[in-house]
Amino acid sequence: MCDLFALCAAHSHCATTSLPLFAARGRRNVHGWGIGFFRRNHPVVEKSGDRVFQDGQLHGSFQRLARVVASPIILAHIRYKSSGKVDECHAHPFALDFWGQSWIFAHNGEAGGIEPYQSRHLPTLEAGSDSARTFEFLRDYFADATDRRLQISFLQILKEGLIGLIRQYPGEYNFLLSNGCFIWAFTNHRQFLVLKGSQKLEEALLLTTIAEGLSPENWQKISRQEGTWGKILLIAGGDLVLAEDLLPPADAAGEFSGRDLPTGLS
């Protein structure tokens, strides 16, 4: 299954050590890779449908980007296809605009039921995958809630959108969403590993889904708790500032629980 990486710092930072380790430890993902960051508030996404690691070597472009990209927020994704084609278009991250900002999104998981979803807003993503449709669904929810921006928090709208997503299209969702100022993360089926102040890697806050982490240090494991619909994280300025459960609505008793997840994921 795909793997995710994020770096978040108070100032521009490189991921010269951690990004190559992420790629090497996620080498089983053979269907493409991507790196996303922000330059003057504009998203920059570099990606490829090639293997990130082959014949004992990192993909040349990935290695170069790991050396030269400097940004307060860096997201990366290495892909193992669950839907869609194997090409640059279907590699992550993706970028879309809503609420007057540009957002970068990377996802892993399987939610085949959402693939027929047709977005109500333009533009749409060219990729024909569950990940692309998930991003469009969330973008549409926020776009439709624009007139409530002053009355309700981003977190509350995100929770509403996630509840709607899981209710209409049950599946495994694990994603990172960033506007260049902060990172929202969500999981309902895999754990995040978080580390700050590494002695072996960058000193920024680091996040990954690689099961053993990226270094032999005390990575904090964060995952969905029994009886909840998932875990939401907010990362900003190099700190984990929020880790909150997504609770099922009162009228959803038994609608989604660990019993609905594949063996070993609950």
C-alpha cells in the first residue's frame, strides 16, 4: 500500500536525509512517486509514474529534489496502485483550490465506491482514481460551505465532510492536506508515526506511514481509536497542535466500526 511523508518546520527546511530514507524504506511501492511543496504560496508538485527505487538506487529526479527543495512544508507520496493507471497523472500529490487558497493532497487507502463520484465544481482532476475523487469530494464540501466560513471553524467543516465521505463511500482513508501554512492529516485505517527534534534526521517535525519510522528513535504512533471513525491531526509551525478523534454522529450507531475494516487494520 502507498506510503506518506511530511515535513513541517517554522522556517524553510530541506529533507535531504529523511526523504531518501522514506523512499528506500517504502521501495515496495512501485507505481510512482511525488513531492509537493509551496513557493510564494503557490503549490509546486513534481511527480513521476516511475519506480522511486530500482536496482539499488533512488530515482535520479527524486534524489535531486530531496537535495534542493526547501520549504516550511514538504509532502511526499510513493504509490502502490489500488485504482487508476500507472503514470505521472495518477501519482500523488494532487493540487486544487478552495476558499481562495491552493491545497496539496496525498492519500493512501482503498475506497473503490467513490470512483464514480462526479464533482460539482471545476476544475476536476484528470486522474481516474479513488484518491482523486476523494480530494474532489472534500474540495466540493468546502466550496459548498464557503458562506459558513465566518460562523464555523475549518475543523468542524472538515469533520462534517469526513462524516459525509465515510457514510456515502465507506472505505479506507489516510491523507495529508496542506495549504503551505499547516497540514491537516486524517486516518481511519493506518497509523501515523510522528517525530520532532530528531538527532539523526532533520530537526523539523516529521510524519510518515512507514511502519518502523525512518530512524531508530522514539516515533510517536497515532491511529484510529476503537469506537471512533478516525483520527484528525493538525500540524503547524513544526508542532503537532491537535490530535482529535472523529466521532460518529448520534444517528450512526453501528454504521462504521472496527468490524467493518479488513482483518489487522482495526
